[in-house]
Amino acid sequence: MKTHEIVWVGLVAVLIGTLGCTAERRFPDRIEVTGKVTIGGEPLPNGSISFRSDQDIADGMVASADIKDGQYAAKVPAGEKKVVIHSVIQTSDPAHEFMDLIPVQYNKKSTLTADVSRENTEFDFHLTK
């Protein structure tokens, strides 16, 4: 193969490769969601909250936010979401170095949900111990 043919084939390969890279990935619009989290009637001092659906997980689009003094604000894609709340502390027990203060029914086995829309943007969660 002649040098100019090799260069031509190389340029065509680069052009085809860059065409595939120029397609824009569409991210869903996110909606500002706010709310309060209490546990046992008291504001949760600190923790994290996430809003997720199976599709969000598959797309790597789970929305999370910190909880501070019982309040949070997050940008969340619209739709029905499972809500997961954690508040992890470090313990002095070497066998269990970290402990989640939130019961499993609000995280690993969460039953909390939120139907996020432009009209529905405030979600308060009152947890029991």
C-alpha cells in the first residue's frame, strides 16, 4: 500500500471515529427538590438522601444531597423515585467501625418514595427509630 493511501485510510478512520463522538448525550432536566428529614420527631443532624429509579441507576443519574440540621436540597430528574436516607457515624468498636443511625426500612429496604415533578418539589420525611 502506498503512503498516500495509508494516510487517506487513516484520515477516514479518524473522521468516522469523531462523528460517533460528536453525538450529544441528553441528560434529563433536573428539578430543584427541597424538604425536611426528622427522626423520632427531631431534625436529623446530618446525613445523606438520594432519589433513584431503576433507570436512574442504569444511566448513572442518581440524585443525592447532604442533610444538614434536618434540611436538604437536591436536583432530581422528574418521575417516581425510591428515596434512601443514611446517617453514618464512626464507632469505637473495631468489629463494626461504622454504623448507620437510620433504620433499614429507610435505606437498604427503603419504602420511601417521591413522585418528582415541576408541581411537586417539596418532600418531608418523618422517620421513626
